[in-house]
Amino acid sequence: MSSSFNLFRAPALALALGGTLSLAGCAPAISTQEEVQVGAQNAAQISQQLPIVQDAAINQYVNQIGTSISSRADPRGIPYHFFVVNSSVVNAFSIPGGYVYVNRGLVDRASNASELAGVLGHEIGHVVERHGIEQWQRAQNANTGLALLYGVLLGRNPGTLEQVGIQAVGSGVLARYSRDDERQADADGVQFTMRAGYNPNGMVTFFQKLLGEQQGNPSALQQWFSTHPLTQERITSTRQMVSAIPAAQLRGLTTDTQAFQNFKARVRSLPAPPRGQ
């Protein structure tokens, strides 16, 4: 059986994974300290690969608004770090350990401070709930299980090309968060932004804006929707969460500030993103 054939057979082998994990065991639990260490290592690699904005005023603002949310959201008290990426692509993401990234293309589409706060609150929710760590552990279990399955079926350890196929199966299913993860991050985002004094309706209006733009110009938001499956059902659910909050609690919460508008104007004045970004 050739290596190339095994690569194409890898998805089929994944179907037998359920019966294999009990033999392979599960990846060990990751402590908060280990999560922070892994996050720092990955953040260092990201800084080398992405055009991270180095403007002091921009970094100060995004960390100010981000920290105001994370400090009230994560009971573990881990330090969070927020970055703006000089990319016109509409996207935001977080990695375990408290690292959150927002592209300038997303900042450009945010109309007010509460919309940016909603995005940050959502991404912080993924970190607080450890969705990235859970994905990593599932990938480790999947890869371990597939490697064992190769050994059972072939009577030997997988070769180099076969290992690539195993990695592809383990990560391919986990390329984005599950619907439940996204809903949980939405619910967290509503609560977290409120605790920081921002109007949670900003998350609703921003997501609705993206969904409307995607329907008219799908290619412009391809990356966002590939990593953040967004549906009208999710938006409706989030709107219902906000509607259930007593009006007295929403009164006085911040929707916009001059500081945000200054921040947005400064982001717009940045040099053009590198080609391909």
C-alpha cells in the first residue's frame, strides 16, 4: 500500500476513531500556566508572520478597551494582550493564553466603540471558555488515535507522508469553532461588554452589518465567515439575550466615544497593508 494512497484514505480511517480513542488514551489536561506559556510561544510566531501594527497610540487604545473587558471576564486573572493587524481582510481571532488580534479591515467596519467591544468580548469568551485548548486536545486525541489505527491495520508505524495525512485529518475537522462554542462566546461577549460598561447591542449591530455585507459581497468577508460561522439565527439569539436585559441595566452604558473615533481615524491613516494582506 503506497504512502499516497494512505493519505487519501486518512479521512476514511477517521470514521473508526471512536473505537480507537479508548485504546489510545486522551491528551493530558493543560493547566492555565501551560496555556499561558503556549500562548506566548505562538504569539511570538504570529508576530513574525503577520504585519502587527507598531503605532503606540493604536496599541494603547486597543489594549485599554480590551483589558477593561478581560479584567472583568477571566476569573483566572491572566494578562491579556491585544493587537491590531495591518490587514484589510475583515477578521479577528484569539489564541489560548490571552492573545487577541483584530485586523484593520474589521476596525474600519466598526461604527462605534460598542461594536469593537462586542468583537473583543466575543474573542475573550473563546479564551475564557478555553475553546482553543479544547480543540488542541481533540486534535491530539484524533492524531494519536489515527496513528494507533495505522499501527493496528498496517502492522507498523505511519511513515512521514502518512503522518502528514494524520495531521490533516486531526486539524481539518477542527478548523473552526463549533456552533455551540460560537453561541457560548456570543453569550459571554454580551455579559463581558456590559461588565466593562459598553452597550452589548454593539455585538448585534456589528454582526448584522457583516451578515448583510456578506450577502451582497461574499468575497470581501470570506475569511471571517470561514472561521466565524455567522447566521441570522445566531444574531437573533444574541439580540434576544440583549432584549432580556432590564432597560435600567442598559441605561448609561457606552455606545461610542471620541477616543474610539480618534483610534479609527489613526488606523485608517496607517500605511497600506503589505501585498496579500
